[in-house]
Amino acid sequence: MLGALKIATRRFKDAPSQAFRREICLPFLLETQNSDGGWGNQLGLGTTVEPTCSALLALASASNSGEVTNSVGRGNDWLLAAQLPDGSWPACLGQQAGCWVTSLACLTLHTQGLARSAVARGVRWLCDAWPGEGKLWWRIRNRVFGETFAVKQNHSFRGWSWTPGTSSWTEPTSYALILLRILPEDLLLRSAVRRQRLGEAMLYDRMCSGGGWNCGNPMVYGVAGQPQVGPTVWALLALQDYPDRPENQQSLDWLECAYQHIRGPGSLALAHLCLETYGRPTPPLEPTLQSFFLNNQFFHSVPTMAWVLAALNPTRKYLEPVRRGVTER
Amino acid sequence: MSASANSLLPSFARAPSRVAIQQAASYQADLSAVLFEALREFKLTVQGKVILLKPNFVGLDSDNLAMNTHPAVVGAARESFLRLGARRVIVGEGPALERDSEAIVEAMRLREYIGRLPGTFVDLNVDEVHRVSLKTRASRLKELHLPQAVLQADLVVSMPKLKTHHWAGVTLSLKNMFGIVPGCCYGWPKNILHWAGITQALIDINSTVRPDFVIVDGIVGMEGNGPIQGTPKACGVLVVGDDPVAVDATCVRLMDLVPDRISYLVYAASLLGHLKEEKIQQIGASIDSVRTSFEVIDSFRYLRSPNWRKGWNGNCTDPTTYAPKN
């Protein structure tokens, strides 16, 4: 594997910049696919759900070549097999409880028009997965201590948590909303519509004061938190049906300003994808990616490489259905 | 895994601990020489071993002001352990709030201090994980998935920044170990630990992977609304030792706060090390000579107040519920 990466690096040094996607990203993702069909977080690591979804989301719309199609097929098979009996997906193998990656898994399958029943079971699990702040003891605590809480936010707006029974946070809520917004009506449970409304309200409630999002604490002890690129991107992608809302525009302004100071390839690719989705101009991506790659080879990260591949795909509609119709596997 | 398995002892059964306070005026000082001498003082057996340095990299701070363990200290520690004969010294961190670890380490210019990052820096948030039964049951967690890099290290060195913390009071070597819990399993932040109770989760994690050695970056610390939004506070010290509780207690004393009022330190002292001053032998500078008063947010004023009485549950997870209203 490492040898393959070195070869890719050598090729890249000689290749014109526009070949980055073809010569670096695609070979990396194909060569880092594990024998079980999935991907690990990094080169050589065991398969888990998130990197597998990231790789599949990028590859499925990257090329129609036989090699890519075969790779995607094997990845989808692994993903389907990893679904837990309750319809959710675990973050890593051995965990018996599903979590935030369920949104990503459903999104990955649904955007390819696959496995309708598996997606439906995943969506049902998501709709039943309420965060911890909705529970009785939380409401009592909130009622008793109310104003003494250090974090001021509207707890009636509930989204999704990273792990079952904990608090709502920006990213898992965004992943779920990104899925729900593209589901056809027949897959949208009545409860999903309510969850969607609450989740969107939660995101707007948690926006940082100058625009943008951090992990989900915009104000602690009266001090405004700083937004971060990743959460801002995911929140904006989740809220893209409201492009003209001032909160969206303010957050896009923040992201545009932050763009030129981004020091990590994953954040850069995601910011690029988000700004393009909203039709905002972006500078060419390749030169900065090249320098990042030569520094650290993206830490051999599968999700990073997948986001970069998606960002460099001129024909892509990232996180949107790429196939019409639904195939049951 | 590190030698932590043999480290759960009640205080009365534990030999007195030693903590060294080394003075260093700035990050331009010869930190390698300072740390090398300090490590030799503790006669650590590192020959041929794999060492994991666990700094506290919280977020993007391109000026290296006070948020993160300074890369110069990390570089000096790495060099010192290699000089002492370590086979391999890796730097591992799993930031709790920022997913893009590459952006964090690039912003702080870590590469300039430890060389090429792939192979040397491990993002603990996305490393291979293994299920581990926790050695204590202070929280309801019972088990966690922990990163391979931590479990396979022969020696784990916690390298926190000297900081106040708006949920826990202070964040030092024990709190720093929250960073070994992988985000890929538990999210950003690792909210499951807050729901389990910061104090309780902290005891469980440190009982399971007790740091074998501690190097605290107190050259410039952070006071006030730490661990991110506080104010830099120059202290000019590196605090080192092989008892994480004793090192943390010493740091709290030099911050002019009272360690017996930090609930997680009190709990930790029952199994993980010494809290009481008479059980800690100071090496190097004395606490009095370097004591620097750290500001704390209102809800932690009781860490300084001489008349404070401990809260009904001794729990620091939500200090506003029992902090004195004065």
C-alpha cells in the first residue's frame, strides 16, 4: 500500500496539476480498498462505516470505468452487510449500537439508488433516535436550574447526537438533514418531517454570532465561540434549501473569508464543495492541494482523499442522487 | 499497553512521589537540554521502547499563544526520549473539537519541530480501535474503544498545557487523557464522556491508561475561560514527574489554586497517585518561587476561596449547581 502511495506521489510530481484527481485521488481510493470491500480511515486500517461511505460517495460519481464500478459494488456490499438488525450502522465493528454514521450509510446507498428497504430501516432508526436533551431528567434539570446553565441554547430544538442518548451537535444533525432533504416522499415518515423541522431550527439556533458553525456551542459562559470550517460546511449543505436566508448568506461570507487561511486539505475540499454548491466563486483548488499533498500526503486519510476527489469532480453533484430509480440489492 | 495495569494503588500503599519544576523563560530556550536532564533524574527505562507523546492540541492557533502544548516542547521531549534510547517516539492526539487534525498541526508548524509528520504524528481520532474494558467503574461506561497507538505504546507520556478549564476547573495531565478517546467512535466533541460525568469518566480512562510520565507545558499557560478562550499567562515552567496526580496537584498549587477542591483530583488520589503535599517531593524550583495566580471564571472561584465547602456530590461536571453564590 505504501509503495502504491509512493508511486502515486512520483507520478503526481511529474503530472500536470489537472491530473491530480486522476493520478492521485482515484488510484489512492482504489488501492486502499480493503479485501472485505470497505475502507478504513487511513491507509492500511480496518474497514469502518464512515470512510467507506466517504469513498463510495466520491467514487460513485467519479468514473464509469469497470474498475471503479467493481470497487463501488464491493463497497456497497460491505456497507449493507454492516447494517445492524435495528436498521442502524455502528461507527466501528464490534459496537452493538448504531450511531451518527447511520445517516451517512443511508445517504450513500440512497444517492446511488440502492437498497431501498435498508435505507427505509435506517431512516426509521434515525427518526426514533432522539438526543439526550429530550429526556425527562434533562427537562427536569433544565426546569430546576434553567438560567444557571453555562450554555445558552434553545433545548426545544433537537437534532441528532453523535452517540445514542447524548446531546445534539452540528455535524450529526447536518448529516441527518442532508439525507432527509433528498428522500422521496414515500420514504419520508411523518416523524421525519417533524425531525427535519426541529433539526433545521436547532442548526439556526446554534449558529455562531457572526455566521458559521462550530461543533454546536456558539456561546459558553457568555463568550462567543469561533466557527469552524467543517461544521459550517455540513450545516450549510444541510440548509441549502434556504439559500437566501440571512444566516446562510452570513455563514457563506464567513466561509469565503476563512477559505484562504485553511491549512488542511479535508477542510479545503469541503469548503470548496460548499461554496460551489451555493454558486460562490472559488479560487483554483489544485495548487493548494498539491502543496498540502507534498507536505503530508493528506495523512493517508481516506475521507480526506474522498472529499478532494469529490471537490475536483467537474460533473459531480455531491450528496445528490446520481441514479434515477431504485434498485433493491 | 503501558505499565498502567500495575499502577492502581491506594495512596497509603504508594511510595512518595517526585515532581520536578524546571524553569524555562521562553520557547526559545534550550528545552531539549532541560527535559533531557529532567528525564534522567527520573531514571526512566526507555531503551528500545515505543513512546507515545500525548500533547494537548485543542484547536487552530497559528500564533502558538496558549491553546495548545507548544510544538517546541513536543519536539524537545521527542528528542530527549530518542537520546535516552527509545526505539520510536510518536506524537498522538485526538482533538476534541476540531476534526481537521492536519489543519491544527500545520497551523502550529509542528513539522518544524518533529520533522515529517506521516509516521510520526498519529491522529488518535481515526486510528484503528480496540475494545477495552475499563479498569474502574466510576462512570457507567464500562468499556471504550481506544486507539491502537495508545494500547501498543510501551510508555504513554501525557503532555498537557497548564490551563484553566470552564467545565473541570483545570486541565492538566489527567484531563488531557480525554484526547485518547477516538472521535471516529464517539464524535467531536466526545460528548459521551460529559454525559458519563467528567470526573467519573476521567477516573475510568486514567485507571485504564494511566500516563507513565507527565511533562506539563507551563512556559505560557492559559487562565480564565480555558481551555480555548482564556488568556495567555506566562509562568516559565515545565513540570515533570511519573505520578500524574502529584504533577497535576503541584501545577494547581503553582497556579495558586487548591488541589483538594478539584473533585477529579480528589477522586484520582484514591487510586492513581498522591495529592497531599507531604507525599510529594519537589525537585528543581520550589512551588513558592514560581507560584503565579491564575484567574478562574466565576463558577470556579471556590478553587481559591479559603472558606469554600465542598458541594453535596463533589462533582465538577456542572459546578454552577453548587458553587457558592458570593
